[in-house]
Amino acid sequence: MTHCINIEGVKLYGFHGCLEEEGKIGGNYIVDVYMTVDFSKAAKSDDLADTLDYCTVYEISKAEMAIRSKLIENVCERIYLKIRAAFPTLKTLHVKVTKLSPPMNGNVERVSVEMKD
């Protein structure tokens, strides 16, 4: 049996990008985190201590998004590594960082990067 915990649509504001203006003005981002972990004990006990705390995943995402980077690839890797370190029992981890309305020479709704195992 596979157990999945997904935290989707974490809306955050960040100052990432190669352009100087992006560091000053900032932009909207979405972080999605998909995790595979055995939560059979928590399903029976109904105790938060027996699963992983969603709030911790949110706080990691929020903290890493607050650190300016030129590339969302860098932000994504930092979030991935921090979540991995916080929850060593994870079987798989998939982190997606999406930049909304990227400054490109065209009408582009979003760009995203993903790290997963």
C-alpha cells in the first residue's frame, strides 16, 4: 500500500529572478510538495506525532522562498533538501516551484521546476 501526503498550492511572494527589477518588485509563486511516507500508524492512532506535520513543510517552503535567488532551481533544491532533512522517513519527495507571470518576451502564464526521486 502506498501512502501519499500532498501539500498543493502554497501561495508565496518572492524576489527571485535574474533581472534587477525582480529583486525589487518580486512576484507570485506556488509551491507544491508531494510525499510518500508510511502513515499507517497515524491512521490508527489519530495522533500528529505519528505522521509528518504539514505545518513544518509549509514553514520550510516559506522560509526558503524568503531567501532571494536568481534561479527558482536554487529555491526548489533548498526546499527539497530541507524537507528531506526534516523527515528522514520519507520514501519519496517531489517539490515543484512555479513562478507566475514570468518576465519573458511573450505571453507566458507560468514556468516551473521540479525535483523528485
